[in-house]
Amino acid sequence: MTKCSICGNKIAELFLEKLKGTVVRKPASSKQYPVCFECQKKFPTKEELLKNL
């Protein structure tokens, strides 16, 4: 189980260990940050998600 980078809740995994959510990457970095559906609803744009990491 993976945790959300913003709120810390667990993110469920689907078939073949795919995340039920999204993964956001900062432009200058290659590190990826998993984000849950609840945080996606709170912060609808990528810029808002990256600001809250």
C-alpha cells in the first residue's frame, strides 16, 4: 500500500499493483508523488497539487 504525499492516507492498489489515484512529478525533478482521489478533488490543477506537497 502506498500513502498519499499530501494527506498521508493509504491509496488502494488495483490489478497488477496499479494505484487508484494519480502520480504527480515535479518538472525539475524525476521523483514521483502519489496523490489520492480526495486530494485531487481539493486541488484540481497540477500547480495546486505541487504547491501542497
